[in-house]
Amino acid sequence: MREIAVLDSVLSEAMAGPVRWVVLTGPAGIGKSRLAEEAAAGWHRAGGAVSRTGCPDDDAVPPWWPVRQLLRDLGADPDDLLTPPSGADADAARFVVYGRVLDAVRRGRLDSAGRLAATLLRTSGSWPWAVYGDDPAPLLARLAGLGTLVAADPAAHVRVLAALAVGSAYDPDGSVPDLLSRRAIELAERIGDDEALADALLARAVAFSGIAERAAESVELLNRLATVPHASAQIDEVIAHGLLYLAKTELGDPGSAEHVRLGALGSDLLRLPASRVQFRWAQGSLALWRDDDLSTAEEIYHHAFALHRETELYESGAYHLALLALWWEQGRLDNPEEPDEPVPVSPFVPWAPALIAVARGEPDADKLLIAEIAQVEPVTWTTHSRLTMLAHAVADLGLRSQVATLTARLTPVAHCVANIGQCGYVGTVALALARLAALDGDLPAAREHLGTSVDVADRAARRGMIGVARDARTLLTRHIDPT
């Protein structure tokens, strides 16, 4: 239909920046209202805001009535904008008023772009919004396309940069979210806008959610966020509890459990379904890690999975990650597939087949493991736990050829707990490093890593892990001195 094609073209031009006006004319009943509804729906799907106005068939309607409604919807003062300048003739006054209305529309679009970006930051709780959906590229491209539009509004620019940073969390080039979020914070500080600064600080923390190397910085960012007055402070406090749980867990801080309790209460109070599910996963993981209560952890994981599916946002593989951590802890990876439980293999957990092959002693286990270690991927919230599990598998098979690669990648986070986001734990990183060092014959390094593992587990109040690390140290001592 030619009219729809014309509207699509105009909407595309408007999304790129310039303001466009469209007038639909024709006799009654020809479909003008339907066409307008289709155009509004298309604009809304593209991320634009829609304002509706109309002119009743009534002689008493004041002048400029539909325009007045539109201006109020955009947050402007109709009386201020529509009062003609004194001393101007009718034509000049009319064009001045038209210019004011056009400026109000432009400002409204900038504000809408900023609000859309700020909302996007918070849609997924403490997880980057790009974790949901099949491909974040179209929305990232749309956000990037807003750069020219929002250049005239620094606060909106901050929010678009912030949303882009979070959406780029899985970019193969880890410098992308780093630079975008840093630019957002610097711009917000320069303009002195607390609302924009809060969005920028939250965005950087979410972009690095669950990344062990960024744990200490995340704590600093979130502590600073708590001191910034802003309208979304209540929601951000709940999200911050989720992010602080992740960061403090990685750092072995036993205070991480309190963030789960407070965050779960806040997400229920404010009706935040994404955050509520994330804290439910964390409750299961605490049962696994802190209490060594594997049966309770399994029950909570099943409940969290059911809740997650109810949100219609389950595309993150969280259940498979939780099952993998649970089966790892239970020593069930070497069992054949059980009728009541799926083997925790999923496109979201690509390293699981290698671990299962090693546990079951399959002939090609070494090839699968070597191939998985060779995979190049962006550093995300699963990276340090994935490498920790692969390191244990390397030690199990005695693959000395892989020791150097894994040691180099794990050493920067040797002081961390190997958690899989909110979805499970696989011990301490240092215990895996100790096994790699022992395999390589570097017994002093193995002893040092085991000492770190005991310290981390003790500090994190992990009852079972302390025993595991101490038993491993005892075995290593016997290996060094059989007497």
C-alpha cells in the first residue's frame, strides 16, 4: 500500500533525527484513523514516544486546542509558547509560534530518547539487558543511531551512552563497554546532573555485573550511587543489592548474603519480577555454597526456574548453569542421563559437554577440553567459573599442555570465589590454580594457592569448601614429604 510505504519512509527519516510532519486527508471512512494508528504503532515499536490529541466537533473549543494538548503532553507550557510576540504582524507572529512548537517537539523527542535509554538500563535487574532476546544488535544499532539526535541534550546523551555500554557487555572487544560507560560518567559529572550521573554509575556497574576482575570497582561504583539523590533511587537500591551480592561473593565477603535478603524484600515490595527471580537463584546458590545443603539448593533452583519462565524473559540459560554447578558439586556429571533431570547441556553453557566427557572418561574428552579452552570469548559473568571448572578437568586428565594457558587467565582472580553469577558456585579459583601448579610440578606455588583457597573459603564462611581445601593441602603435603 503506497500510503504505508510513504509513512514508513517518513518514520525512518524521523528516527534518524529531523522532525517530520505528515497530514492525512480524505473523505470520511476512507481509513485515515486506521492509517494513523498503524503509524503510531510503528513509531512506538521503534522506541519512540506517542502523544495523542484531537479536536472535538464543538464550537466552544478554544483556539489551538489540539496543539495545547500536545504541548502539555510534552511537558511544555501552552500559554507561554502560543502567545504571539508583541509588535509582530500576524504572519510573523504565526511563524514564531510555529517555531516554538517545533522546538518543543524536538525537546520532547530528546527527552523521550533519554527516558527510553534510562528505562532500558533497569529492565533486567542486575543483569545486562542484552542477556535477554536472540540478538541485541538491532536495538544497539537503534541506540547508536540516536547519537546525533541527543547530541544537543547532554543528559539524554549520557543515558544513551549508558544503555549502549550495558548492551555491549558481551562485545568481543571488552574495551567497548568500558569506554562507553566511562564517557557517560565523565559527561554526567561535567554537566552536574545527578539524575544522569545515577544512570551512568548504574550502567557501568551493570555492564560489569558478575565479572570478577571488576568486583572491587563495582563495590565502589555502587557505594557512590547510594549517595546520589535521584528519582529511581528505590529501584536502583534493589538492583544494587543484586550487583553487590555478585561482587562481594567474588571477593569472599560473607556480607553478600545480607544483600540477597534485602534485595529479595525490595523486589517483592516494588514488584520487580526480573530482580525477584535473580534473588531466588541467589538463595539457591547460598544453600549450595554457605550451607552445603544440596537438596535445598536443588529445590530452590527448580522454583527459580518456574518463576523465571513466568516472567517471559527466560532466555539466559540460568537453569542449565545452576544444574551444572549443582551436578558438579554432587559428583553427578559422570552419571548417565537420568529420566527426571536433563543433562545440563545448553547453547548457553557450551563448556558443559567437555566437562561431562571428562567426568565419564569418554575417549575424545581431551580433544573436547582442549578445543573448549582454545575458545576466545568476551569476559563475562561466567568466565572465571568456566575457566575454574576447565582447570579442574585439566588436572583430572593430567593435561600439562593446558596448564600455562589456564594459569595465566586465572591468576588475576586467584583471590576470588568462582561463582556463576547468581546461579551457583564451583569452589575457589585458588583451589583450581593449586591443582594446576601441582600438575606442573610447582609445589611451592601449589602450597601458596591452597593457603589462599583456605583463607578465601574461611572468610566467605563456606563450611564444606574449607574442608575440601584443607584435605587437598594435606594430600599435597604428603606428596611433598611422604613421612
